[in-house]
Amino acid sequence: MGFQCGIVGLPNVGKSTLFNALTKTAAAQAANYPFCTIEPNTGEVAVPDPRLKDIARIAKSASIVPTRLTFVDIAGLVRGASKGEGLGNQFLANIREVDAIAHVLRCFEDDDITHVDGRIDPIADAQTVETELMISDMESLERRLAPLKKKATGGDKDAKAVIPIMEGALELLREGKPARLLDVSTPEERKILAGLNLLTTKPILYVCNVEESCSATGNAQSERVREMAEAEGAACVVISAAIEAEIAQLDDAEQAEYLETMGLEEPGLDRLIRAGYDLLDLITYFTAGPKEARAWTIRKGTKAPQAAGVIHSDFERGFIRAQTIAFDDYVTLGGEAPAKEAGKARDEGKEYVVKDGDVLLFKFNT
């Protein structure tokens, strides 16, 4: 289990260039005109995690299998998308299917690459996209509210529970605020809000696409975006899509040398994934043996049986217990057997909440 992140933004901000770099493919055509991406392209990338190599070395695993992440490159949006302008209907439909939004913002100057509005202003670009999403959500809620009120009048309990959440979200949207700002304090309310599948409840990661010379430090435009993200409680990363495109063509040794010359410690992909993990409260656990060392992604707060179910549904159905070794103990002590001898291998039951970095061995009945 990973997560699906939609790469969105106005035309010509570097979405497809970034997508190509991230997935190391040329599946998405990067061209200097609007709507060069018509169908959403999807690509999977391995989630880099140095812990996995350490575990594989200790377990003497024959292969390493990282967890994977799906990116979706979605057609560029323009003002009026909520009314069907440009490829608006496609854009809005595609974005509903993703778990989070990576909103690419142009924070670089380049006279050879046109901007759909003829100016470089990432804050205005972000507001254009957000406004279209809010309008779409508002129209969706207004459409659904009247039939629900009729059901509630007839005594429908589910309708009565949903209406206050819908009305709260609608009030925010009419004030020009995204529905994600709605104060939902109980698990039931959060479940109802999630069930509405509103575009403006999707977690947002702002991706500042800067020129190569600013890739390590950012620039004045990316700093504006960082301040906006901080005020919204959103995530923000600075990336040069041009550099990522270069890195994608290099082997590991060449990558390290190139990154050093650019003053970077790691590829932008790594920063993007970590920010995405934080955004969706995702963590990683590991399984290890002679055959393979493997990483698995779950949401923070997942209990052991559900974590086992990520591997196979039979593991969850027949779950008995999970042998659990913390990553630090596994590496420091030198693997499963020494961890057992040191009393650091615990048997956990159905109520155990899996921690990031746990090395797990599941016991189950079929």
C-alpha cells in the first residue's frame, strides 16, 4: 500500500517534466503549449528508504523490494475549469480519484516558456486552482443537499447526520475557504466529511519548481509559497524539475556527484516522498528473510492485523500475533536471532499499533 498523488497545476508550470523525472519515463509529453497532457498518465516509483538496505544486509536477503508510490500527471487546469473550460471536466474527475494533491507552482522566470496568464505569480496560480476546486465542491454540495433534507424530514438518521457536515462545508466554501478547514472533531464527523469526496478536502503539497541555480536554497517566489503553505497548514517542497530530469538519466554514482556539484544532499524525489508521507500520516514497516527484505506502507495508527492484511488478506483473517523488533534494535543487535536473545523481539497481539520501522514476522492460521 502506498498512496496516489495527483500532480496538478496550470499549464506550463513543469508538471509533466517533473512527472517524467520522477517516474524515469517519457510517458507524459512535456511541450510548450497548454493541454499537452490530455489523459492522466500514471507512474510508479520506488520509495527510497536506506533502512531497507541495512535490514537486507543483516538478513542476508537475496533481493530488496521497496514499497511503491503512484504519481498521476493530470491535465493542466485553467480558469473556468469548474464550468468545463479547457479540459476542466476531465481535470476535476481525475483529481477526485487521488489521495493527495501535489500542486506544482511555477517559481522560475523563462522567456522561452509561456505562462497561460502572461505573468509569474505562484500565489495567484495557487488561488486560481483552489478557486476552481471550491466552485466545483460548492456546486456538488448544493446539488446533493436538497434531496438529503427531504430524506431527513422523513426520519432518515444517516441524512440527519450528514446534513450538518455538508452545511458547514458549504458555508466555508461560500466564504472562499476550502472544506478541509471544517472543524470535525469526532471520528464519525471525519468519516462523513471524507465520504463527501470533496476536492478541497484533499491534502495539499505545494511543489515550488525553481530554476537550477536556486534548487538548494529556493528563491523569493518559493519563499512566498512557503509562507502561504505554513499559514494553511499545508506542506511545501522546493524542486528544480530541470535538475530532476537530469538526475533521472544518471546512475547512482553519477547522481551523487551531480547532486554535490549542485549543492544538494539528495534528489528532489526523496524530499517529495517524505513530505507526501507526512501529509498522509503514512509509515513504513519491514519484513525480512533469506528470500527478500521488503518495505510495506501503512497509515499511522494501523493495528497489527490490518498491517498484515497489506501483505495478504489471509494474514489479516487468520492473524494470531506479530513478532516485532524495532528497527534500531534489529540493526544494533544484528538481526532476528540476537534480538530474541536480548529480549528485544516481542510478540504483539491484535491491539498492537504498528510503529514506523518495525520489523515484523506475522503468525497466522489459514
